[in-house]
Amino acid sequence: PSTGTAVCAGLTLREGISVVEALRDTNRVQGIDLVELNPSLGNEQDVNTTIASSLEILKSICGYKRSGNFANIKTDLFETLKN
């Protein structure tokens, strides 16, 4: 949520991590540029969610294997709207 260019129905965190894991598994990634992260936008919960999501993506590219779910991080716009 703390981004300058929010996209309705964009990738969920799980989808983003899957993309990053697929790229990582090619063994061809030499760098990563995480863009559109702006902690000056949004409230404290938005900033915390964005930072936590960003860290999960960065950890994934570095080899971290995820397990479980990310129920504490609201990443899906439609799920957020339902609640």
C-alpha cells in the first residue's frame, strides 16, 4: 500500500514471491532493484505491511524458502475491501 503507483488487482505477495523464486532458481540473477517503495505514503499499518512484504521478496531472492502463509500481511486489494 505504501507505493506511488498502486495497481488494482496487481500481484499478490504470494504471486510476487513465486516470480522471484522462479527467477532465483535460474541462477542467472545478478542483482535486484526494488522500486515503488515509499514509506512516506500511507498510515503506519500501510508502511509496516509494505516493508514486511518488501523484506519477504528480498529474502526470497537471497534463497530464503518460505513456509506457511502470510495471513498477517494484507496484500490482496479485494480481500482488504471484503473485510
